[in-house]
Amino acid sequence: MGLPGFGLEMLADVTHGGTWYIGVLAAPNIPEMLLSGREREFLGQFVFPTMSATPRAITEADIDEFVRTYSRPNGWRGAIGLYQSMLQEGEDIAALASAHKLSVPVLAIGAGGGEFTFATMSQVASGEVRSVSLDGVGHYAALEAPEKVAVALLEFFDSMDTASLESEK
């Protein structure tokens, strides 16, 4: 995924094409006020239909589970924390990445976000970033195309094992 400090926070700027729901989820007490008791409507009628590109990949049973989880006390806490941090931590993350680039192999799997993930990871990694683009897949790559995600991960891990074996020779 993209990172704050590298453009992710722009997704909340509705004046430049950002999405309204990020601001709602990041605002203190607003998600609970507006979304509690309306989890099915928000998730089932907005989130998954608008951010998925693979029809029927996210089933009613999947939505039922998300609704069950988000309906629990503090169920929105994780989403709220993610979006609040996205809008607050950009400078810190950019400074950290500037001082200490990732030195491990990096795989960027892009789906609905296109090349954004690759561009972000290329700025924070010290070495080559491998990129895989999943065409026809939306925001929820692991739900929409689990087999494609698994293949990309397994090929990446296998290449790391092969590289490790070759360096031992």
C-alpha cells in the first residue's frame, strides 16, 4: 500500500479528487456517530461495490462477517486509527524512510491503485522493488483475486530462496 508522506494523504483531499469517506473515518467521533448501526449499508452498498472490480468476489457471507465485526463495540477503531494516522504521520514516515531505507526485498502488488504502491515502495527501499500488477482487480486484491495474490507472493518468495541459494555457492 502507499504510505503517508509519499502521497497517500492526498486520497483525503476531496478538492483534488480524494475520497470523502477518508475524512469521515479520520474525524474524531464522526464514524461512530454516522456509521454505527449502518454498517451493512456503508460496507455492503458503498464500500465493497464501489471499490471492488471483480463482480461477486466479495460474497454476502463476506459482507456479513465484516458487518458482524464492525458492529461490535469499538468495531470501527482499527479503520479510524488507520485513517487518522494516515493524515497525521506523513512527515514522520518520510523522515524515517529518508534516514533508514528498507534493506529487505520488496514486492509491490498493485491492483486498483495502479502503480502507486510501486512508486511509494521505490522511494523507501534501498534496492530494487519488484512489482506485480493485477489487472481487473480493485482495492481488495486479497479478497477479489486470492489466487493471483498467492501466485505473486509464492513466486517472490521462491525467487528469494533461489537468490539465497545462489549467493551461498
